[in-house]
Amino acid sequence: MAAASVEQIWGWLSEVPDPEIPVISLTDLGIIRGVEWQGDTVVVTVTPTYSGCPATSMINLDIEAALRGRGVEKLRLERRLSPAWTSDWVTEAGREKLRAYGIAPPIDGTAADGQLAGRIARLSGSTNLTVACPRCGSTNTEKISQFGSTPCKASYRCKDCLEPFDYFKCI
């Protein structure tokens, strides 16, 4: 088999679902940071959503299985923690997939200000962030808990349709 192109490998990785939110791919989540050939070895650089993410091992196994299943024999996964992953890296397609799945996607740009005080305020929940309900679109919502079904989500409720939903937090 001829060596796959980098673009082809990116395409294969776009089919690998996130183990915690299977509706979104690893590339849509923005954690695949690079793919390159180094000699006869494919090197995939991965930035986990946070350094203690419990899904990191499963993600690595899924990447390896997907590429080996396509004939990649020599593979190296590199973990990159800097720069730290941010929810701003979630693609627009990924945001739409989250919304359709019932998870409010991160609000554009709210993780990118780089101001430590602003990020601490957001993480502690002391902001007036308006999160739209992914089911009915209403912004008449309230935070139930800063902690959701996974560490990267918060629990919200829509006051109009009365449905609970997760919000993919801005990190």
C-alpha cells in the first residue's frame, strides 16, 4: 500500500468519535493538533481538553485503531499540553453537531480573552453568560450546576421549554 497523504489521514481522523460525546469527532473537537510524516512514521499530535481528562487513553487507542485499520504500520502519538486546549478550537461543524445532539456549544470567543481574572470568573460561574437552549433556542435559561455529566460541561435548564441540558463550558 502506498503511503497515505496527510490530508487523507486527517479525513480518517475526522471519522473517529469522541468517547464521551460520540456525536462529535476528535477533529471537530479540535484536539488533533497536527498530523505529519516523519520518515516512515505518522506522527499525530493530540491536545487533551484538559490534562486530567479521563478519556485520553481511550482517545489514543481509538486513533491508533483507526489508523492501523487503514494500513498505517508506524505511528507515534504525541501529547501536547501547551498551548492548552480551548473550547474556541471546536469547529463550527462540531458546534452544530453538539447543538443537534442537545448540548449547548461553547459560546464563540468566550475562552479567548486570555485574561486570567475573566477566565476564573467564568469557571467559578460568576458571569452573566447567556446560554441558549439547544432544543428550543430560548435564552431564558439558568445554570443548575457548574458541574455536568462530564468535567467539560455544566448543567442548565430552559425556563421556557423546561428541559434540562448540558452546556459545553468555555475553557
